[in-house]
Amino acid sequence: MLTAFIIFWPLIAALVLFAARPANTRMPALVAALIELVVSLILAAQFVNNEAVQFLFNKPWISSIGISFSVGMDGISLLLVLLTTILVPLIILSTFNSTSTKPHTFYGLILLMQMALVGVFTAQDGFLFYLFWEIALIPIYFICLIWGGNGRGRITLKFFIYTLAGSLFMLAGLIYLYFHTEGVHSFDLQALYQAGRSLPESEQSILFWAFFIAFAIKMPVFPFHTWQPDTYTVAPAQGTMLLSAIMLKMGIYGLIRWLVPMVPMGVHAWGYSAIVLSVTGIVYASCIALVQKDIKRLVAFSSIAHVGLISAGLLTLNKIGMQGAIIQMLSHGLVVFALFYIIEIISERAKTRVISELGGIRNVAPVLTTIFMIVMLGSIALPLTSGFVGEFLLINSLFQYQMLLGAIGGLTTILGAVYMLRAFQRMMTGDTNKVTALMTDLSSTEKLVLFPVVAMIIILGVYPGPILAISEPAVNNLIQILSDFTTYVKP
Amino acid sequence: MNALYILCGLGVLSLVAEIVSIKRGLLFFLTVGIAVAAGVAVMDWNSTQSYFSDMVVFDNFALAFTILICILTVFWFWMSRSYFHNETHVTDQAALVLFAVVGAIVLTAYNNMAMLFLGVEILSLSLYVLAGSKRENLFSNEAAFKYFLMGSFATGFLLMGIALIYGASGLFHIDRIAAFAASNTGNLPGFFYAGIVMIMIGMAFKISAVPFHFWAPDVYEGSPTAVTAFMSAIVKVAAFAAFTRMFAFCFASSYTSWLIILQVIMILTLVIANITAVVQTNVKRILAYSSVAHAGYVLLALVSTGNSAGVILYYLAAYASASLLAFCVLIEHENQTGDLSIKSFNGYFKANPFLSVALIIALLSLAGIPPLAGFFGKYFVFSLALNQGYVGLVVLAILTSLAGVYYYFKIIVALFSDPEEARVIPLSASTRFLLWILFLVTVGLGVFPDLVNVL
């Protein structure tokens, strides 16, 4: 019941904002997001740590074609729901310093987005999953289109069509599986699992690509990433935060929840190719990030590199890789949120995002510099930050899988250190110039947003045990399913 | 059938109103009358009745489409008040529209080739006049003339086909022809099949399938916008009801002879209409091509045998409601600005948020974005086709619908681009209410698609 509540609550809140158009929209939006956070924390407290799907809510919806409104959470879902419900209030809070046009539309769309994200992470019905997956696209598209920068019309349309194209192939795959479910056809997750696993390897391979492309576009994995840098750059700060911190996790979650258990033989057959693509993306995106002049674009490319590592580690299908993927999803969400927010703060004050035009910010804004430092260290996976735990596990799993891939994947950390430290050095150290001389340090609202995130980055890095424990039963279950299916042959 | 009587009565009444010059409140009265007709049709549900020695059969199929047409007509009268008030001959035009609706309903319920022909002609003749009802406008005249020429050409094909079928079977009744064809498979004369193809061509003109669609964009663009809305929603529904009755029921047993032709027509319709729409710069013209393109998706449902009637009904209901919603915005926009190019919508969202949201919802539904009605329409069609093993056709339909997303979104992007000439458009409470209703229908059909799951 509470699961249904955390899906519908943001929707109701958004509709109320659209309809009532209160003079001050920020506070109601923030309160709505905080209520959502509290409820999700209650759910986390009630969560029993085993592999079962909990808090199930199942009502028949379109019974003529076997679609039901079925939502629930296991450990993996719970962690991602928590990531969403923690970050959305912070995203709303991060707007408190700036004024936007049409605020009720803006906050309403953010809350709609939250509804769709929570829906994606909790859906236990294939059709419902697809529906939320697509609905998530609409608010973020309009956030980018209405409040985006120059060239937003063309860039956001590319983004929209790109992601829609991917998900339509996923839809075709889902319908195909639906017609292979036993007895009365249904979109129930377990029925789809059974249907997928009963197919021969050749068909599973086709389905693997139909799903993988949809997920790969969302993350994005090389070579399906071409929409991403432009969209991240043109989107308003809050849009970029939503896209990078939460929305790309939809793709990784899709891999874990839908692709791997549904077509295990397809994953065994083609997983290697997918890993090679992901690892290629790591090197490719890192190299491009090295030469970026715009700090926002740099972080966008670094995000491709990090996500590439997550998907590669995940597809090695060993336990360390999967656990690493889950913790790194959370860590990346926190880090990239903080990074984009810091970039927004700097560019708002300096009126530029070009790295070479900035410099000496440390002299005028020490608190900002310290925060940026910690977040950046989290991004380049320094020990005792959350990034370290995730990247260590992921690279470890890649090494176990194949030495060479592990070595190449390890480049993320090295190249990441290079471009991030260089950017940090140029922007923050040295003498102030006329652009940065008048910059002020963090305001109290900005501190309110950044301090909890930084705290979480450090806590996750020092003591990741509880988080890993939440997802462990679900991951074990997944490993069990995979080993039941085929003996895994290393390429 | 009672619904048909009521509509005929309303048409005649509207003509009489001209003589006794009662114009005030006439439109409201007609709208209520049509709503009553819809109610009467609902009461007849599940009672299959035939009239005039089986020439018309009101089974559930006919009733479902009749109800849909009546409801759409109510909405249409509601949104087209300005059209009637700007022209002098309110009563004549209202009567013509009502007679067109009568023709449309005959097309859903015919059980005889003669009734099919009558239905087509009643519908078309009224439309020819309506298309040209902006008498001083050159484009409107062109539209009427073009429509008339092409339409009569199509009717010629249709008649020729009917004659050939009659020559082969000696029958006019649809159900008897179906039985005759089923029992004589293999030894039917060649001209029976020629007749089927002729009828298919004649009807393909009416549903504006490629390559018989050339009239559609020009006629849609030239006609008064309200008439375009009528053609794209109500006429489309009727034409497809007729098409389904003919090919899913009458010629079902001899499908091997026409299936491949229909598939080719379908592929052409999807590809050419969607690609041509991409380069259009006028919103009305984009909607015209989109209407042609949507015919392609319905044809995909038709070529997938099985329970296609229910899917087609849902698809058309979803398409028509979204289409009316879009046209409702266009009519308001045109009344104020007189311009329907994409450019005239630049920066629209800032000045007219409500109209913009309505237009966006309509376009999202037409593009097939969940959870709106248009998405489920496409979903049902695709899953029907996949169930029949038409994987290639579904992939093609998916790709063309992506092109669709592109041209619908071109309009949406314009709404948010930097304002150039954005003007605030005043909305009456009644229009606002209508937009809300159509909006809720589009969303409601999507969230509860089982509501229309009656066939």
C-alpha cells in the first residue's frame, strides 16, 4: 500500500501545483518531496532483509490483456527509491536561490518525474515498467525544452527521439515475451521471466539486444551516447541533475531487473560484446573529457565513463561486480548531483563555465572549494569516499573476468583523476581574475543542499556495509538464477 | 436505427428552421438532439436488428461505431460554433453536416451494396459542399472541386466493383455474398476478385490511403478548419467502419486475393505519409498527412486478421478524440490570427498556457506517447500484428511512428521557442470546458483502455 502511495503522492502533489498555482510554489513542492522522503524512510525501516519482493501492491488494471498495477520492492529497488526520494527534495531545495519563470510548471514537472522514477524502480509488471519508463521521459523533456539554453529545441528533440526509439524496441521485446507466457498471457514479472528463460538461445540473443539498446541509450553506453553531452549541457541545472543523478540509473536498474534474469542465455552469449562496448566507452569518454573547455560538458563526458564501468562490471555477472554496480549507482548519483550543483553555483556567479576563464576561486570561496574538493575526490574514487568502494569492486570484478578488460577499465580512475584534478586546479587555485574576484561563498541554502550530500559521500565510503547488506540477498538470488541456467563459459 | 431516424429528423428540422427563420438556439438544440441519438443507440446495445429486408443491420459493430460518431459529432458542433456564426447560411450548413452524419451511420450498418453506395454518396455529397463553404476563398473552392473530382472518380471504381461482384454472385447482400464466397472458394470467376480490388480502390480513396491520398492534403488545407476537423475525425471513423465491414466480414474468406494488396497499400501509407509530413510547415497540412498516416496503422490492424474490429474501434476513438482536441485549438488560433503555419505558434506557451497544454496533449496522443489514448491504440495494433507474426511490418510501423514523433514535436518545440508574435487568445468558458472534456477523454481512454473494449 505504501509503495502505491509513494508513486501516487508526487502525482497528486504535481496536479495540485498545476491546478492551484500558489503564489509561492517552492515550499509546497519541497514539503511534498519531504513527505515522500519520510514515507520512503518508513518503508526502509520496515524492510526485512531478504530476497523477497516486499510491500507488494497488486491490483488488476487492464485485465483484458493481463496488465496489473503491481508494485513492490526488493533490496535493489529500495536503494534506488531511496536515492530518488533523497535527491528530489535536494534538487527542489537547490532552486531556492534562483527565480524561474512558470514555477508551478517547473516544480510540478519535477514531481511528475519523481513519480515515474519511483514507478520504474518498483514496477513488478512488464507493461507498467514500460509505461513509467516512457512517462519519465516527458517531464524531463519539457524541463529541458522550457528552461534550457541555446539550441534547446533541436537538442532536446534529438534526445527525445533517441530514447523513444530505444524503448520502442524494448516494447516490441516485451510484447514478444508476453505472447510466450504460459496459459493466459500476462505481463507479470515472474511470468515474463519464465517466458524469457524458456526461449532458445537464438531468440534470447535478439531479445538481449532489443532490451540492451533501450537501456544502453538511457545510461548512455558507447556508441549510443551521442545525445547525452549536448542534452546535459543545454538542460537547466535541475534537469541535468535529474538526468544524470537519477534517470540514468533507470538503464542500469533495467539491466539488473529485466535483462539479466529474463534472458540469461542471451546475456551469456552477448554479454562479452556489451562489456567491450562499455569499456570502449570508458576510454573514449575519458579521452574526450580531457580536452573539454566547458566544465559542465566535462562532467557530462566523465559521467559516460563512470556509467560504462558500472555496466561493464555488472555484466561480468559475478557477485562483486553486481554489488559494486549497486553501490556505485548510489555513489555516482550523489557525486554527480553535487558536481552539477557546484557547477551551477559557479557559473551563476561567474557567468561562465569555461574552465580557462575561471581561476582562484579558493581565495574568495573557501567553503565551496572544500566541498568541491571532497566531491571531486569522490568522483575520482579516492579511498574513504563512496566512489572508491564502487569502483574498487567493479574494477575487481572486471579483473576476475578478464585481465585486459580490467586494466582498460581501470583507466577510468587514472584518466578521471587527470581531467578532474586539472579542472579543479585551474578553476579553484591560483590568483583571482576579474571574473572570479567578486564571487561570494556558499549561502546557507546551498550549504543545506551540499552538506548532507557530502556527508553521505563520506559515510558511504567509510562504512558501506549496511548498504551492501540491503542489496546482497537480491543479488545472491540473481546469481543463483544465472547459475541455474547455463554453465558460464569465459570467452 | 432509431438514432438514424433522429438524425434525419434533425437534418430536416434544420432545413425547416431556415424557412421559419429560427436560428437562435438551433445549434444547441441540434447538439442535444445528437446526444439523444447517441443515447438511443446505447439503449439498442446487444439487440441485433435488421431493417428494410436486411439492407441495414444494426449489430453491436454498427452500434459501437454509431455511438462513437454521434459523440464525436456532439463535440464537433460544440467546437465549431464560430464556423456557423461566421457564415450566413447557418441552417443549410448544419443540415449538410447532419446529412453527412446520416451517411456516416449508414456506412457503419450497411448490409447491402446499394446501402453502401447510398451511404458513401450521402456522406460525400454533403462534404463536397461543406469543403467549399468559404465561398470567397479560392483555396476552399479548389478543395471542393478537387474533392468532388477525386471523390466521383473513387465512386466510379466502387460502383464498377459492386457490379462485378453482382455479376459473379448475383447477390447484393453482404452476408449472402460472404456465404457465397465461402462456399465456392476455388471456383469463383476471376472478375469476382477484380471486383474486390475495385471496391478496395474505391474505399481506399475514402480512407485516404496511399497512393489514393493525393486529394487529402489539399482538401484538408483548403477547407474551413472546422470542416477539416469533421473530415479528419468523423468521416475517417465512418470510412473505416465501412472498410472493416467489407473486408473483415464480407470478403474475409477470400482474403488470400486481397491481403497482399492491402499490405502494400498499408506500407506505402505508413512510409510516404509519415515522410512527407516531416517537411510540412503548416500545422493543418501536418495534421492532414498525420490523418493519412494514421490510416496506415488502422490498416495494419485490418491486415492482421483476428479480433481486429475492437482494436480498430479503440484506435479510431483515440485518434479522433486527439484530433478533435488539436483542431479545437487550431480553430481558436485561426479565429484570432488567421494563420496556421508552425511559425505562428512561436512562443505560444507563454501567452496561452492552457491552449498550449491542450495542443501538446493532443499531439502527444497522436504521436503515441504513453499513457495517452494514442499509445494504447498503437499498442493494441502492434500486439495484434505481432501475434499474427508480422514482425517486419511492426518494425516498419515503429520506425514510421518515430518520424511521426519528429513532426508532431516540431509543433511542440515551436510552442516554447522565443516569442515573436505570441498573442493572448481569449477563450470562452464553454470552449475551455470542451477542451477539458476532450483532454480528459484522451487521458481517460489511455488510463482505462478497457472502457472501449466492447467488440
